[in-house]
Amino acid sequence: MSNIRKISITAVCIALGIILPLTLHAIPRAGSIFLPIHIPVLLCGLVCGWPYGLACGILTPLFSSLLTGMPPAAYLPSMLCELAAYGLIAGLFAQYIRTKNLYMDIYLSLLGAMLVGRIVYGIVNALIFSAGQYSMQIWLTAAFVTALPGIIIQIIALPAIVIALQKSRLISKKY
């Protein structure tokens, strides 16, 4: 896939990362439940690779915060680190995981990125942004319990989107 196509897909993912959370703005705590900003970042990493996924993970929350106020400034640093990890790890895993099964490669890349991103989120909050106030229980609740609907959406939607993009030949098959 050409760099121009990867840059274009990254730009679309950044735009989606700004627009998707806005569509759920009327629902209280929808961002932490449905994780709409995570979807385009993970997708970018999976289809464009780690440099583009990393850029998308950094730029999406930054632009979204500047343009819409979401995420709020207090949450921006930890979300920026988490989303950067999602894009980076999704791209790296998509590049290096090879099981000879397309679906398994996508799922392993996706699940690995989701787990690493949540670990980064917990570490950043525990050590830097909420030092002394952040517990394992708070992290588990925020990263897995509250976010369960969003996790399920990601596990169902993202592999289907990647496969659909490959079948439509909008992206090359790299799995």
C-alpha cells in the first residue's frame, strides 16, 4: 500500500476519532463505555502499520480535545498514551504475527493491542497522573468492567472492517 494511501486512511481515522465520540455525546459516560475514539486508532494501526497507528493515536485525542473539548484536558495525557500504544502495538503485531490464518492474525493483533494499551493506561495513571490515588480495582473497573460494551464492539467490528477493506481491495492483504 502506498504512503499516500496510508496517510489518507490515517487522516480518515483521525476524523472518525473526532466524529464518533460526538455521535454518543448525549449519552452520559458513553465515551468510557463504548470507547468510540479507540476504534479508528486500532483500525489505523491494523491496516496502515505502526508508524501511522502511532501518529493516529497521538493526533486523534489531541485534535479531538482541541476541537470538541473531549477528552477533557485532565484526561488527555493518559488517553494520549493509551491510544498511542493502541496504534503502535496494533501495527507492530499486524506486521509480525503470522499464524497462516487471516482471522487469527487479526484477532491476536487486535487483542494484544487492546491489552497493552490498557496496561499503558493503568501504568500512566498509577505512576504519573493519579499517583497514590489509583488502585488495581479502579484500573480493572475502568479498563475492563465499564468498558466491556466497547471491548465487545471492537472485537466484533474491527476484524470485520479489516476483512471488508481487504476484500474491497482498499487495503492490501498483509496478514
